[in-house]
Amino acid sequence: MKTSKAIVLLTSLTVIALAASATPALADSSTPLNYVGVNFAPITTSISSNYDWSTGELTAGTATGSVSSTANVLEGAVSDPTPPAPNGYGTFIGTARPVRNPTGGGAVLYEQSVCGTPTCFVDGTFTYGYMVMYAMRGSTLDQLTNLQTMYYVDDGGVGSNCFGGGSPRFDIVLSNGTTRGLNNLPEIHVYLGTYPAFADCPAKNTWTSTGQLATDSAGLRWDSSSILGSFYGTYSEAVTLADAQGYTIDSILVSTDGGWSGTNAGPTGTGQTFLFQDIQTNSLTRFP
């Protein structure tokens, strides 16, 4: 992997609802999945980089991310108005970055979210990581027919090997073709793990496959509440709503931001750390 000082200007604004609670409400409950019972001002990171998949070159970026809470609901925002070339690049924000695979075989995606103190939302020490992919930009949601990955819970030693505060997930950012770069864009969230808690404790030192998620057989894990759907819905429900409202895919994120509760790994022993590989969107695979 090479590095350089080249700066790629990034431009769109998207809103990211944070990870589901370890004890979320029942399906179709009126309680939002990202309800945490506390409000706090935006916590912003300007740490970002762009990754050339063909060369392995990592260059400095200008994207920013932030998380905040109003009405006791956690949300995040990513500033990314003019992303790199759709098919050749991805963007890392916050803690997201490529690292060596602990089981061998090349680079994998690393993301960590940590709340090191009881006041992390107040003192601004809460951390999170997002990887943004652009290859499906302009496609309708029904054209997304393969979505899956493998994940590895990095417990950092003898600590818990559980998800912690919430599930890692895919975020599918939507656009109606007129609001890109101007307004907050809606998202569909696709949670990893087991319904309804999405608070799994996988085997240690083991890669776990999500299986194919772009199908109704994946169960109630598609959160289309931002486009008038269910908190826990199906792939078909999300497709029907997105297509009926004229939305297309803007970008797809792999997201880790549930370090506000629970523990698996982190510099202070609390938070969550995940590795991802074999990230598939249709026929495209990232890492490797």
C-alpha cells in the first residue's frame, strides 16, 4: 500500500443513523433504533483518505464526518459532495483504514468505535469509522442483487467478543437526482448479525459470513424508516419504497459507530472493533 500527499476534494452531505441498540425495540416499534436517551452537540472528525483499488495508493482526503443527537436520537453526517471516480476509489472516514489480515491473505478493512469515558459525548472523544463505496451510483435499489461481507470481531485479547453497543451495518445512501450535494440524503440501513437484537457474539479469531443480504430470505434487517418504511423490514419492502419514490443509489457504506455501549476492543477496553473482507456489491468485491 502506497501513500501520497495528493488531496482529492469531496463534496455530498449524507445523514447516517447510528448503530442499533444492543436491545432494540420490536419490529415496527415507534422507538427509533438509534435512540440513546441523551442529546449532544456534533462530534466531528476531519480524518479521511481516498483509496485507489487498482494500485493500493492511499491519498489524503478532505471529507469530514460528525455524529450528534437531537431528540435523544443519534445521527451522523458525512460531507462528501464530489467523491472520487465511482468504480476505482473508496473513501475512508474516521477510524476506517486498510490493515493486514490477522489470519493472512492481504489487506482487510478496519473500523473502530470507542467511548472511552462516561462523558465521551460531552468531551468529544467518541470515535467511529465509515468506508464509502461509489460503484453502484445511479442504479435503482432493485438492481442491487448481491450484498454481503465477512466480518471479524477484534476482541483485542481476553475481552468480550460481542458486537457491543450495536450492529455493524451497510448504509445505502439514496438520491432522487436533484438533492445530491445540497440536502441531507436518506439512507437504508442493513444490519449485520441476528434479528432482533443484532448483538451477536461470534467465535473468537474467526471470520463470519453475513450470507446474501439482498434477498427476503435475509430476514427483517432492512431499515427503510427514512423513506417511510419499517425499522425492521425486508429487502422487497425497501426496494418497493425506494423505486416508488424515484430514488437511486448514491453510495454504499460499511459502518461501525456503536462504541457508545458494551465492549469488545479499544484503547480503553471499551467500544467495538471490526474487520471486514470479501465486501460484495453485485459482482464487485473489495478486500481483496
